[in-house]
Amino acid sequence: MNVTIKSVHFDVDDLTREHLETRLQKIDFAADKIVDMDFTLTREKDHQFEIEAKIHFRWGIHAVVKNKSFDLNQGIHELVDKVDLKVRKEVEKVQEHKG
């Protein structure tokens, strides 16, 4: 699984990258089912962060998950929870089709 992290209107620091990568361990169970995950962290004019994850599954499905938060780390935490839920649902769908 390839992970890319891009920031818009600010420079993401190493601690934030580490926090995101640590949180992503939550979806290690599906690492072989995901080709790429692209994260875009954007600081809005109101100092709120929009955090977006684009997930590219091996079977050709793409999913986009978004979250907004004034606290970047809290926003990442919430986003990864949403990503985990989305990944679990997609994996279940594929397993149901195979079974």
C-alpha cells in the first residue's frame, strides 16, 4: 500500500506525518487490498483543516473520505476512523461477492 501525504497552504511537519502513519496501522488488516492512499491536508482561510483521503482498492473501486477540524491531529484521528469503516465495508462487499 502506497501512502502519499500532500499539504496545501501550510507545510506538514514530521510529527504530523508520524501521527498519520501510526493511526494508519489500524487498517493494516487491509494493506494487501489497497493499492494507494492519497491524503490531502488543506488549511482553510478560517484556520480549519480539511483532511481528505482517496483510497484506491485493488479491484478498481475508488473511495473518498473527508473530515474538517480546527485541530489537525484530532481531524486525522477522526478521518482514519472513517477510513477504517469505509475499508471494512468495501472488503466485506468483495468477500460477499466471492462467497
